[in-house]
Amino acid sequence: MMRSLRPSSSSKLFFSRWGSQSLAKKFLLLGSVVSIVVMVVVGAVVTSLIEDAVTRNSAAATALYVDSVIAPLLPDMQTNDVLDDTVTRAMDETLGEGALASRLLSFRLWRGDGTILYSNDRNTIGKRFAVNDNLKVAFGGSMIAEFDKLDDAEDQKEKASGKPLLEIYNPILQPWSGKVVAVAEFYEIADGFQTSLQQARTRSWLAVAGSTLVFFLALSVIVMQGSSTIESQGSALQQRVEELSKLLQQNEALRARLQHASQRAAETNEQFLRRLGADLHDGPAQLIALASLRIDSEILTSPGTRIDKREQEIVSIKLSLEEAMREIRNICRGLILPQIETSSLSEVLDRAVLAHEQRTGTVVGLTNLSQPLTLAQSAKICVYRFVQEALNNAFRHGGGVGQRVVAFARDAKLVIEVSDKGDGFDPESLPTTSLGLAGLKERVESLGGEFEIATSREGTTVRMSLYTSELETT
């Protein structure tokens, strides 16, 4: 049989006595318990946050200093899996003398598979350890710092030293790509840091305890004035709660806006890097590639070529290389083509076709716009690069046979088609990391446009379209 759920006599007695107490006593008893609990929770959270901030800031300063000293000594870690004797000796001299010698107890340079490429403890060089969580995070591009947590297999020497140590994992980035190629792990002797951390802990607890005490005493004074003032104070408290709610809503809105702005900044930076890579590939790289193809042409390699033809070919190659240099300088001055800024869309198409004809010696048919159309500078650059890259691909892969550029406006869209009569290709065979047609696709779609490829044995047509209403200049 199930026993009936009835309140016990002790609980009845407790609630009876509790109900008979004055409002001031209820507040003092219950408020003191709640305040202590809140103080402990808030103090623990605040102290943890302060410890993390202090540790990270101190580690960031040390990592920046060590990276500025060590990074110039390292070779290209993207192509070198080991360190030669020259680099090792330079590392030994740097870590064994000066400020680093007194600040760092030990230093290790890790490869992605857990192999130690360098260490001031020669016995560990070349050994391979299991990749711990800190190394994984560091190879992901984030710096990790821990204070006095020496629990890894390779930390026996540091643990035996008995000194307070700040363990730092700092990713080493490849300058031109930002890819993590190695991780530097070093242990900073943190006597002063330990004192600072303890002071920060003490101050944070004192601040939380003092704030909690002041808050509790202030409320106690209000409550102890008696139940006669409760109602009048209630309305004022309700008003304050509403004000705090509004402030919290405002803070939440600001936090959401800040998070959105941060995401947009990251996306904008990534788009900038991608467009920079696309500009370099679609412009100078194409010109240099064309020059390279002409260097290997029969006109230069054949001994029977007449001198005047050879010289003419050399001049053409020189012109291509000079144009590549001009475009590189243009990219450095602002990643734009200055001659396009004041040009109309029709002039941009004329210039792209003419430049290709001069570089390759082929003929390109052009059907330009029947009516003037003014676009933003970003759209004109996109059009120029699209025509340039598509014609270059038609020349390289289709032999420049039947090259044609057609531009027209239709349904509030600008449509540009570049076609040839070559043998075609398989679009699925294009690598996803290619900066050619794949880069053009990203460039067009970043402006809200559409990109299409139609290819067969009879030829290839590459088409782009942009909504003119969104890209017209005012």
C-alpha cells in the first residue's frame, strides 16, 4: 500500500514559526543565506574570469615577445619538416642568453604529428608524443596559456623544478597564408605573475564580498524600517526593476549588434583575402603565364627563326611582363585598376578585349552594349576580370578559336558571355581550390550575380549576370 503524502509535524511546526516571524527577521535570515550563496557563486565566476584574463594577457605579452625573437630564426615551416644545425644553433644561442634565458625554463617546437622539432632539452628532440588538447587548440590557430598545470607526459622536467610556471602554447603562422605550421610551447618562470595573480584573486573576492555586504546592508536598512513603508518602497522598487529590465534589453541589443558586427568583419576580411588572391591570379598571373608560354614558343626555340621575328616575340613577352608589373603595382595601390575608374562599361569591355588581342595576337569578336550603362567600380572590375580570365582560358585550352564577347542588358540584368569554338572541357574536373573559373564564380556571386558554364565538343560559353539595379552608381 502507498503511504499518503502528508506534511510531517516538524515541517508544520517550522512553517508555523516562520510565518509568525516579522518581515525584518525573515529578510535577515533568508537574505543572509541567499547573499552568501550569491557571493560565493559570483566570486567564483568573477575570480575565474579575472584569472583567465590575467593569465591570457600575461601569456600574450610573453608570446608576442618570444615570437618576435624566435620567428625570424625559423625556416619556411611549410616546406621544412626538420630544423637544420644552423637553425638549431641559432635557437640555442638565443634561448641560452639574454632576457629569454632568464625568463624561460624550457622551450619546445612542435610539429603537427606530435614530434618535437626543437627543445632546449636535447633528449626530447625528435621524440613523438600524443597530441594533447592544448596542442590541438594551438594548431587550430588559438594561443593557450595555463598556470601551474603540468600534467602532460613531456612535463616531467618542468614539474620537478618546483617553480611556478606559466605554460604557453603559441601557434606559429605562415606569413603569407596565415596557416599554422608549428606550435611553440614554452614555460615562463612566473614568480611575479604568481604574486600578481594572488593579489587579483584577493581583490576580486574583497570587491565581491564588499559589494554583496553593502547591497545586503542597504536592503536591510530599508526592510527594517517596518512594514508601514513596504508599499511605498514597493512602487519605487518596481520602477527600478523596469529600468533595469530596459537596460538589460539595451545591453542585449548592443551585444547582439556587436556580435553581428564581429561576424561581418570576419566575413569581410575573408572576402577581401579571397578577392586579393583572385586579383593576383586573374591579372598578373595570367600575363606571366602567357609570357611563359611564348618563351617556349617555336619562334624562340627554333634556330632557324629570323632575327626580326625573334626580336618581335621578345618585345611581346616584355610587354606582357611589363603589364603584369603594372597590374601588381595597381593592386598594391588599392586593388583596383585606375584606368577603369572613369571608364564606361563599354570602354571596359573594349579595353579587356584589346588587351587580350595584343597579348595573344588572336582576334576576338565583340558585341558591345547598345545603350550606355553606368555601374559601380566593383562591378566594372568584376566585368573586366571576368572577360580577361575567360578569354585567357579560351586561348590556353581552346586555342583561341572563335573567341567572342557579347554584352547585353535583359530583365534588369547585365549579361556578358565569353565563348570559343574549342574542344570544351569537363567542368566537374575543375579543382575546388582553383582561383581561375572558380575564383570568378566567387567574385560574381559576391556581387549578387550568377555564373554559368556551358561546354561541349563544339565549344565553351562562360556567362555572368549582374542585377544592374543594385550596382548602378548614383
